Amino acid sequence: MKYLVMVYSKQADYDAMNGQPSEGHPAWSQADFAAMFGYMESLNNDLAESGELVEGQGLSEPKQAVVVTGGPDGRPVVSDGPFGETKEVLAGYWVLECESVERVTEIAKRAYQSPVPAGSPVSDVVIRPIMQAPSGE
């Protein structure tokens, strides 16, 4: 079965990564980045080797997002960031093909343990099964 494994974050987390700390979000050092990227590279390599990795990507900060919503007349309206500071956004994801929910949960626990600077919040990791289209039979 395929699963979407998602990591959430806030704009303040991205700001801290870019050297702009705020309360509860200390600035990241080069060593912090190296630890996190090394950890994620190891996780991704293990998933690729096991054949469970379908795809995985990190996403840009929320203030780079473009949002399409409905205007007063129902027609699409396009706006860009930044968006509310307290709103969590999808920071990255993996599409995994795993034998069981137990296995994908094991992987999500490993993703959750990615290193962050001391005092930084740890992002939630959410697992959702990917629905399969019914066969035409």
C-alpha cells in the first residue's frame, strides 16, 4: 500500500533556518543544517535501498506560496504569501510503498527524530494512506 508521510512546519521555522530567530525558534547554524541534511540523506538512502521510497521532497517556505481561492463572484483569485504566522504548512513529504501501517509508522518515527537545534520545536509527522482508484472490473 502507498502512504503519504508529511512533515509540517511554520514560517517561523523557515525564518530560523534563514538566520532570523524568534521566541522558541533559535537560528540554525551550519552544523545544525549538516546534522539535519545528513540524517535525512541517510533515511532517504535506506528507503531507496529497501524499495519503499516512491518520492520525497522538501518544500519552500510558505511566503513563497501562491494560493488560488474563490473571489466574491466565484471566479478564481490568485494571491501570494506571506500567510498567517501561526498556520502550519506542509514542509516536506515522502510517498512510500510499505507492506503495513506498522512499517510506515516505524519510518515516520525515524523522520520525527531528525535533529534540530536545541530549543527548536519538533515538527509533527502525519501518515495518510493514498487511496487507490477502483478498478474498472
